[in-house]
Amino acid sequence: MFAASKSKSHRWLLWMVIWLCLHLEMRQAKLEDQPSGKTEWFSFPWSRNNKTNKVTQLSGGLQLKDDYGQADISSFSGFERHPCRRVCQQGQSQSCYYQLVVHNYRRLGSECQRCPYDERACAAEHCIYGDGVSTPIMAVNRMSPAPAIELCENDTVIVDVLNYLGESTSMHWHGIHMSRTPEMDGVAYVTQYPLEPSEVFRYEFQADRSGSTWYHSHVGWQRGFGVAGNLIIRQPHQENPHARLYDYDLVEHALLVQDIFYDYDFQQVRNILINGKGRNHLSQLPDQDARHRYERLRITPGYRYRMRVLYNGIFNCPVEFSIEQHKLLIISTDGNDIEPVLADGFFLTSAERFDFVLEANQYAKNYWIRVRGFEQCEERNVYQGAVLSYRGAARSELPQGSILDAQQARDLPDDPPVYINDFRYKSPNDSFITELRQSSPEKDKDVGTVSLRSLEPVPWPRYTKFLTHYSSLSRRQAPNGEQLFQIDEISYISPGISLLQGRHLYQDDGYFCNRSSLAAQGRNCARELCECVHVIRLPAFRPIEMVVANFMDGTHPIHMHGFTFRLVGQGVLANQNDLKNIRELDRQGRLSRLPDDYAAVAKDTVQVPGLGYVILRFISDNPGFWSYHCHIEQHSVMGMAAVLKIGEDHQMKRIPARVRC
């Protein structure tokens, strides 16, 4: 009798569960059948499993959206009126909430009705004009570049990223160390699983530093398609060491420079854009033709302006930045303050940033902002301009002459201009070959990266003993003819599970590879092709020195996640055999380093000169899995990447193990 009663009870519970499921399905179907006035293309088919169907309210009245079931892309835009755009005050931090929709779009797409004929109509139509060539792109909130985010140091950043692409994506917050939240670094299959189409991911982290940082996709070619934007973190006036040097710091004066391709031709650079605009190189029109669309920066005579320049480089195209008839007071690189250097311009490789102060002390007219491309860009004569427009000058008027006029002035012997961060090195016949622009004014007018001086002393005492790791950058042809790029003569293959989340699910030696493990297997990567999940193991909480040698002729910008390093050495050997024996050369004392008491410049991305090397130092106080790669998109996609495993599993933040099936 008891067994019969238990059986009836089970059947009753089963029927109740079935009835509830049917009721929920009918209710959902009814909601989906309701008519909507929204454009069908803009409706998001978000999974019902994405978040909860409610709005979360945090302390301070901040509301977070948790239901994207009825999201409409037309409701997402820029952050010009965001409450976190404010004057930063000491001891006052906020929680800053943003929503970013990543989606397919097009330069000169179907929404561009009046924009091609009237530039003032472009913003209202959400038309991305670009350089006047219609080509597919990826946009964020219908914007390319992505909308700038502005906040204050120590703010809590909360960002919902919605994936409306037909492929997976993720978002990396370039320049943020993520020491408390390593799972928010945004590298697919290293610190997180990628967002699949129709998924939402909530990033939450603290802006634990100030400076010019940025955010971008870290999957495939998406950064090249336009998924990148400025992340500007300011500090209170009392804490800003350069505050007295300028009067204005406006987001309108932040420039995102990018080299671009057309359609899906990933082999050819076709143009450079400044804040998504620029002259069309397919046309024969002169630079000063009014049919070109240029970015314009307005300034008032007599004032000083802080300007920020970021280079989202996709190809091997270092660029030279300058402004006609103006000096630039360089005050920061990669968001790190330096002793000011007065220069005529500077060079950038991919992911590098420079901040400078411009004094509006010239005659009130319009001047060219010049971006000149080198290497692959120089082969196609690719360059770009923007307009520095003084108030009092005609708004619609373009500067006189062509953009690259007077560039030859650099070669004049009388008073050559001063340039910062020149990627080129001296010829092998020069007696100063071992130094890359490490010069004093009486010897040379170009100031190398390693010559810049930080405002902050190095964070370690004199005579600190560093653990030195030697690394290399190279290229190899695969048996099928494909060109692969390598770190330590290994081409990186992405793992199948996220290394940080799934670290307890595998044995390191059976899943990773590196130079040591492959040598133990009897493999010689100098002679055979090595491809694997390349993980370099370094101990945590130790002074680390990395000597990175470049076996190729071209410069390569190396970026390290999770850390800001100090650049203590940079030079050119111009001999590949020497570079392959760089460990022995170092033992012989042939690699120069800055003195221990020199405040070496702090960076997160640095150019490794062709047939040269850099020496980087940092304290490994951020245990985790951190990506280490060339920031040229073309090269990282083709294998020039690795992962630094800092510390042991037990030293890392506890994150639940998870496998995505």
C-alpha cells in the first residue's frame, strides 16, 4: 500500500512538471507572436538562458540589464552623456555600466542615404562613410571605431558584450592588469570561453590605473574589421603629474589610427583611417579636394590641449605621426607618464599609444595632421591626414598643399626635427649599430624608446637579481607553402578548453608544449615545424627579465597581458647567427642594459627592431595565464603567440572549472 501511494505521488509530480514546461513554452510562443514595430534585422535572437529575466539594482541606484530577449540594436549608441564622464575627484569612485553590441555592418551601407552627399547627415543615419569605399566591417553599437569609454581611476567597470556576429568573439581590455579578475582579460580559450553567436557576457573589473588604454576583440581578424575603441581612464587633478601642462583633455582629441583592408583580402593593406575617416587612395583626387572626408579637431588659439593617439595596427605598417608647423610635448606612452620630451613627431607600431600636449600658438588657420605609413604601407604609398582647425578659420576649408608636403624636411642637415620611437635602425656600417636611437642631442635628433624616462622609479631595489628568460620571434614556411609566424620557433595553436578555467582538468606536460618539453621529446624546432599549445612557465612573485630576439628584418610589436614592464635594453645586432646565440652574447656582456637607478620607461607593448632585441623587466606578481604575442593581427593569427603561465595552479585565483561541450 505504501509502494502504491509512492508511485501515485511520483506520477503526480511528473504530470506537474510536464504541465509547467508546456505552460512556459505557450507563454514564450505568445510573446514571440506579438507584433513589433522594430526592424526584423535588428531583433536579437538571444537565448533564454542569457541572464535572468529581471533588472539588477546595485547600491547607488545603478541598474544592470539582465534580460536581452527583446533587445534592439537601434537603442544602443555612444556614451557621450554617460554619468561616468565627469571631473575625477579624490576618494570618489563609481560603478560604470555599459552595453556593447558587436555586429556586422558596412562602410557606405544601405543606411547611408544622404551621408554620401552631406557629411552632416552621417551621424543621424548611423552611416559609416570611412574613405568612401563600400566594404564589410564589424561595428560596435553601429560605430567604427567603437564608442569611447571615459571614466576615473578606481571606478568599477561593468560591461555587457552582446554578440550579434555569425561567429564567436571576446573583448580584451588592453592595458588593464586584471590582477583581481584574471577571468575578465578577454582572451578566448586562455582566460575565458568565447561568446558564441547570440550570447551575452558580463565583464566586471576595476580600473586600477589611469592613462590611455583601449578595448578590442581578441578573436581572429575582428580587430581588423573595426572592433576596437578608446578606454580613457583619468585621475584627479591633484594626482596628475602633468595636470599643469595643459588646459583641456577632451575625448574629441583622442585619435584612433588604423590600417585597413577591403572586403576579405587579408593580404593587402589598402588605406589608413583616422577615427574612421580619411582620403580615398583609389581616386586620383588631390589631398585638398573637398570630396575627401577628414577627421577635424577644433582648437582655440592660446590654449593647450592634451591629445591621445592610439594605433590599431593590422599589418606590418609602422606609422609616423606629426602636425604641420607644431611641436608636440610627449608626456605619456601606453598610458604611463614619462618625463616630457619636446618633439616634432613620433612613430607608432601596433597597439602603442602616445599622449602629447599641443599648444595652439600658430596663426589661426587649418593645418594637416599627418600619418605616414612605412613597410607594407610604404610599398603602396599609403598615408592619411586629418585637419587641425583653429577657431577663426573656415570650418569647411582644407589646409593648403598636400598632406606629405615638407616631410622631406627631416633630411635637412641644418636643424633636423626630433622624432620619438623611430622603428628604423642605423645601417650596419654605422659605428653606433648596437644602439637603436639611444642618442644624445649632439649626436642624433631621434630619441629611441629605451631613452625615454618614466616619472616613476623602477619598483625594485638596486642590484636585484633577475631570472632571465630568452625568447625569439621568427617565421617558417609550412610543408603546404603557408607562411607561419613563431615565438621560440613554435607556432601557437589555440587549445580546446580555457586554460584558466580548466586548469584542474588536465596535466600540464600532457597538454602544453614549450621549447623544453619539445626538446625532451627529441624534437628540433629549428629544423622541423612545431605547432602546439605553447605555454611558457615562469615562477610567480619573482623579478623576471625577458630578452626577446627578432630573427626577421621587420620590426614586431610585442604585447604582454597582465603586466606593465620596464624597457631596460633595445638594440640591433643585424646578424641572425648572433641573434640565435644571444644567450652566449649576453654572458659575454654584449647586450647593454640601462643602469639600475635609471627610471626605465614603462610600457605594455614595445617594438622589437628587425634583427635586434629588447630586454624587459617586471615583477611576476600577477599569477595566471597571460597572452604574449605580436600585436600585428596578420602575424598573431598565423601563430606568433604564446601564453605565459605565471606561478602554479594553487597560486591563481580560484575559478570554477568548466568545459564547454
